[in-house]
Amino acid sequence: MCGRFALVTPPTALRQFVEFVNLPNIEPRYNITPGQPVSLIRGEHEARLDPVQWGLVPGWARADYMSRPGARPQINARAETVQTKPSFKNAFRRRRALLPADGFYEWERKSGQPYLIRQVDAQPFFMAAIWDVWAGPDGSEVEGCAVVTVEAAENLAHIHHRMPAMIAPADAPDWLSTPETGAPALQSLLQPADEGAFSGSVVPDEAHALTRFEVVGPSVEDDTFTIGLPHAMQFEDFAAEPGGIEFQSDVVFLQPHVGAGLEVLEGVEAGFALSGAGLGGGTNGGRP
């Protein structure tokens, strides 16, 4: 499966691999989670890089669909059933897309150890995706997408048995532009990655030790950095002043190589204060 990923390559560089006509201003993001907007390459004739929510609700679903017990947007679609499952088959035929990324994260099932999985050549890659439009209860249209997954490459199967299906840049025009009548033939593109093309690196304990405020990543633009909070804490989201710290709730583990220099100054139920040496400075408190 795929439940978290990172994208730091700017659109100008992505366009060297897959052509699209617009160049939106996109900040580097080290911990992209379900429910957040993602940058999706889509379009039959002139592809665009558009913001779409990660989590697909099928277009045929009623307006009250999400209020039903157990209902939730789908973030993954299995390649084996994407052409037959009612939630996905229309999107596969008519609304295929590419989700660019620099890495994705998986947790080893037995130990819970997080891994960052990237191409061995450190190049960005393009995950197969589908998208749909759902009319919400207030009448607004909600565009959502899901990542198509396949069996993991053999060298990654010890981490997780599934991984995103990768679309090679050379196959991108076919994936994006093939008409509905030719869509079934695209199943051949949904294959596990070549053996050894991707590798997983352990997210070090230092990045999520102490009180488990996990460093997610620095901002190249303003030297801020992001801290992830465990689910149990349920802190409110708020952004600090430039040069400080940006907090996000419901974020776990992630960016390695950033934990060095992070010091937990205070951690109590009512709030906390942290500083990051060499990563922009500043101290801010959070409140539940």
C-alpha cells in the first residue's frame, strides 16, 4: 500500500520527465498524508499539474455517503481489481493520472519500523493514480484520487507486500491519454518495479525518539522545519512565524537526516516548546 510520501522535486524538474503545460508554485513536502491536497498530473491532450485531494470517493456515491458508518475515501486501489471494482472501474477507464514523488514510506509489519523507499538513482518517480469527482452534501464538487498498488518488488517485500505501481515516463502519454475503449490494455503497465530499482532505508530512531515529536522535513524557502505529532496527542494545527516551527497533527515518523540538532526543551500535557539548532532557530509552544 502507500499511505505517506514525499515530493521535493520542483515542477520545472518534474517536467523534464513528464510533460505538462502549467508550472504551479509547489513547496517541498516531506510527509504528504491522506486527506491532504496532492499534485496530480492529469489530462488527455494537454496534461496539467493540479491539486487534488488524496482520497477518492466514487462519483456515483450519494451526497450522504461519507456520513455512513465505516465510509472513508479510498487512498489505494489494487491493480488486480481496479478495472472491476465499482468504486474504481469508471475512474480507471476515464480518469487516470500520475502522482509524482521522491519517496514513499512503509512500516515493517512485525516491528513497526518505518522505512523511506526511493529509487536507487535518487530520481523522482510517477505513481499510477486514478481520480474522480464526488458531489458533497453541500453541493460542492470534491476531486479525489487513489494510488494504484501492486505486489512489492522482491527486495522490498520484507517491509511490505504491496507498493505503488510505477509508470515509466515513456509510458506516461499512453497512461494519461488512451481512450476508454483502449483502457483494458493498460493493465500491462501495472507491474511491480524492477528488482533493485528501489531500495528502502531505515528511518533512524533519532528522528522520532524522546517524546516522539517526529521531524518531517525542512523548508528550503524559509529555513523552517516541521514536527509530526503522534495520533494520540491530537494537537490543533497551527503555523509558527517564519523562522519558527510548523506543527501538524496526525503525522508520524518521517524524514531521516533531519533529526540531528533537534532538542526537546519542554514536554507537558498542556503544551511544549522545541528548538532546532541550525535549522532556522526559533521556539514556539503548542497547546492541545
